[in-house]
Amino acid sequence: MFPIPFRKGVAFMEQLIQQLVNGISLGSIYALIALGYTMVYGIVKLINFAHGDVFMVGAFIGFYSITVMDLGIFPALLVSMAACALFGVLIERIAYKPLRNATRIAALITAIGVSLFIEYGTIYIRGAQPEAYPDGIVPLKSIDLFGVSISGQSLLILGVAIVLMILLQYIVHKTKIGKAMRAVSHDQDAARLMGINVDNTISATFAIGSALAGAAGVVFGIYYTKIEPLMGIIPGLKAFVAAVLGGIGIIPGAMVGGLLLGVIEALVSAAGFSLWRDGVAFVVLIVILIFRPAGLFGKNVREKV
Amino acid sequence: MRKKKVAGIFASLMLAAGVMAGCNSSTSGGGDSKEADKGGEIKIGANLELSGGVASYGQSIKEGIELAFEEINKEGVNGKKLKLVPYDNKSDAPEAITGATKLTSQDKVAAIIGAATSGNTKAQIEIAQSNKVPLLTPTGTAEDVTFKNGKLNDFVFRTCFIDPFQGTVAANFALNELKVKTAAIFIDSSSDYSKGLAASFKELFTKDGGKIVKEEAYVAKDTDFHAQLTNIKGAKPEFVFIPGYYEEVGLIVKQARELGITAPMMGADGWDSPKLIKLAGKAALNNTFITNHYSSGDSDPKVQEFVKAFKAKYSDKSPDAFNALGYDSAYFIADAIKRAGSADPEKIQKALAETDGLDLVTGKMKLDDKHNPIKSAVILEYVNGEQKFKTKVNP
């Protein structure tokens, strides 16, 4: 019916769109995790390396909510977010708060310690064996759009990510706590002088960031099925790259960085270099650090001495 | 109770003394190794993946061995009982080395069964060879486990057939039974097993007129395969060969079906785990096939007898191929010890190598000069999450 080059072109476009859909699904998960990194960094200048493990804990809480407590996806998502928020605050109060005035390297090393503690604590409690999210918990069917199939899970991930990001923007820009967060991130001492409770604001930031990681954990489980105690390491590092890519400390930057990284990875695989995928993510990090250290959305501000 | 224990220790000391005496009078030397049959029992080590990534293989093999030992010990071997000394290698090659060292130097076992994967077995070869203790892998299918660079690892044996055979069977099945002309291959580039199977599949498939339209790769522990699968879908193969392990394959099959790849998919014994069904989902697994060592649906009386005994011991669980190969490995060793008339590792090695026509659950076995068993394979189909016996292929 159509000449062959045209049909080939159509097939190519279909594949390309499919790869973009794949990349956006993966990128949404990176973005959700990256938000937590970026918010915490924005407010206490700490790279919270335990963040990827909060994501893992969220995945497990979601799993047990669905299988043991027999909850649906959305209740499980909420339970996991609430539990992770609490968990995040706990980590902050126990591990980071006593070090608030210590050197940044001390806090960073503590974060790595907390990360290992959570990973191996989980293995100690429940063993290292992986777990599979039950099949068929997403009622959505996959839809076919011009030969591109978009699964129910992809739609769910995208939907959850978009809703949460809008909610976050609302919290940060329209609520009192959001205003306090912005003030603290701008200048902690001045904020304190203005009567803002800095400790509570920092805890709230950890709570919100961890809740997002918990949500990411649940959608990850639904999309990729397999969860295990060390699953947070690689997505955590990738989300960190995404946060730096967008400009660490900048919320829209984390969203764009996450989506961009997901799409870059999918396109690298699409080009036939699937084994280079993880490497490329870190090459992106290096390139960004060399050419735009402040990230895509960052402004080059000279640090005050 | 206490008295009994003391008496037991006394008895075993006496026996040990007897063995020592026997040792002194024998001419073969190597006194240390004789400790393997100390106290009226022959120690057999099991260096298996009892936890970690492929824990389900190790656990299944152990179940099979334990059942076999129970049966064998009713009569005993040369008047002695077999005792299993298990070691968990955590699905990790360095741990497997530690395990082999411990089993040979501390426990002084007569032979080691394990590991489940080719990689973890290869890690132990050096130790088995230098300590002259037979190493028998129930399921290590890589070609170079027993024979590498034109040299035979004379103390290394296996109960299963080798990778090329499984790849060849799969290619034959695709061409002749499914009648497909084009295929895609999706391999785990970090696994020798996967690469070995893919190579033999490709060789026969292309030689007999088929065409490989796409080759893609992943790395163990990956969770996102959408990008590679989209590439495979674009090449429109009639058949997809995925010689991987269940942890990744489960996710691959699920994601492939979601992306709308409806072509039949096929793998090998690496798929064989109950976890696969959980990971992929029952519906996604329809129209997939595996080559395997054995099927509980096989009507052979020897197989049915084993299935019955296994179900009786393990609360009605249907034995999988790992159970069967673990069970057969135990009988393989017991038979060799019987023929050797001794628990001396070197004599056992000789007897193992001479095995011919031993009737096992996974088929009548004969070893070739590369220590590879020559026996039959079965093809299974997944139907609504159940393995159905499809056909049996003789070498």
C-alpha cells in the first residue's frame, strides 16, 4: 500500500515513541526520588545518601500493605508514603540533627552509614531474598496508540508522578510550611530571627521528601514487580545524578532532570548500547559537573565567603 | 540420654580407631583423606546456593539430596551411612571458594556436591583438583566446567547435560515443532551460561535455515528491559530465545508481553523456579517453553516413583528438575562409592569416571571422556502457570 521507505519510517517512529514512553516511565521514578534529594540539599546542604533506601523501605511497606493487609494500590500508596514520612523524620532526628553544626563531610559520611544500616538492617530482619509484587493489582489495561502500547502501569506511574509533583508545587508555593521551607533554604539564621521554627521546617522537608520516595518505591514495585533490600542503591544514585543534572536544590530541576535521565537511558538502549546504559548516566553527571556545575536550572552564584 | 551420648562417642572413637588401623595397613597413603569415612559414616559436602540470588536452586538441590540420602541410608553404602555436610555459598563465587576450602581441609569430605550454577562451580575447581576431592555439580551446565582449553578437569563431574545440548534442542524445537524462520536472542551478558546457550542455539538455528533478526543483551540484576524489548519487537521475530536465570527472565517475559510481543519465547533450565511464575504472572508465561532435565509429568515409572517419594517427604510438593538432579547426584556418588568399595576420594573419582548405564530419574546416564553425561532432555510448556510435559528428546 505504502512505499517501503515510508513504512520503514513509520516503524521507526513507532519504535522511537515507544522508547520515549519507556524512558518517561523510568524517568518519572527517578524524578520522584530526585525531588527528595534536591529538597533536603536545598534546605540543609546535605546529600542524603540514605534516600535511596527510604525508597526501598517504601517499596516493602507497599508490598506488605498489599499482600498482608490486603489493601488496594491507592491505600497502600498512602500507607507507604505516611510510613516513609515518619521514617524520614526519624532518620533526620536521630542521625542528622546532632550533626547540624558539624562539618559537611561528617554529615555526608553519616548519611552513607545510615544508608548501609538500613540496607543490611532490612536483610537482617527479612532476609535477602527478593519479593514479587502480586500480578494484576492495576486494573488499567494497556492501550494501543498508533502501534505503541502503553501499559496500565506506565500510565499509573506517570499519573502518580504528575499528581504528586503538582501537590508538591502547591505545598512549596502556597502554604505556610512551604513558605517557611523557602525561607530556611534561603537563609537559616534570618529565618530563625523571623520566628520560623527551623527544626520543624527541616523535619517537614525530610517528611515530604521521604513520602515521595515511598511513593516511588510502590510504583516501582508495581511497574517492575521485583523488589529486594538492595534495590535502592542504583535508582538512588541515578536520582542523585538527575538532581545534579537539573541543578541540585531546585525542585523543577529535579523533575526535568529525572525525566531527561530516563529518556537518555532509554535512547542509549534503543541505539543498541544497552550494556552502556548505567555508564552513560554517570558520564552525564561528569559532563554536567564540568560544563554546568550548577545544573541545567541552576544560576551561577558565587559563594559568599 | 547422657549415657547414650557418651556411648555414642565411645563407639565412634572405636570405629575411628578401626579406620585408622585400616589406613595404616593400606598401601595407598594419603592418610588424612581417610577421615571422610570416620565413625561409620561417609561425609559428603554440599556447597550450595542456600541464600542469595539463586537460592531457590540450592534449596531445591538440597531437598533432593536429603531425600536420596534417607533412602540410601536405609541400606547403607558398604555398611556405612552417608552424612551430608551442607555449606551455604550465598550464590557468590568467593563464598563458594571458602566453602570448598572448608569442606576439603576441615571437614575432610569424601566428595563435594555443588554448586548449582556453573560460575560457582568453576570457582571451586582449583581446590577440588589440588586436594584431589571429586566435585560433582548437579546443575552446572557450562561446557568448560569439566573440560577447558583441551584439558580435562579430572576431579570435576556433573549430573546434568551441557549447555550446547540445551541450545541445540531449543533450536531444533523452534525450527521443526514451532516451524519458525526468524528468531531474536536476548542474553545475560554477565553469565557464561547464557552466552554458551545462545552460541549453540545460534549455530544450529542459522545452519538449518533460520535467521537471527536481533540480538540484545542485559546484565544480571537489571530490572528495566523495556528499551531492549522494544528493539526486539521492532525486528518482528517469530520466536525469542532468552537463555537467562529466573530472576531477570520473570521480569523480561512480563515486560515483553506488556509491550505486545506475542511470539513464543523459550529458555532453558535457568527458568525453572516457582519464583518465575510469581514474577512474570501466569498469563504472560503462556506460549513459553523451556528445555529441562526432567519433568514430573513424565510417565516413566522411575520418575513416578521418585515423584511419589518426594511428595510424601515434602508435604505434597511436586519436585522440580533441581530436586531431581540433587537426588540423582546423591545416587551418582553413592553408586561410585559402592563400586569403589571405599570412601577414598581418589577411588571415588575413578569410579565416577567409569559410570556407564546408571539408571537415574533424569535418564539413563553414561559419561563421555569429557565427564559430560549423555542422556535425554525434555521440553516443557507453561500453561496457565503450570509446567506441562511436551516432549522428550534423546541425544
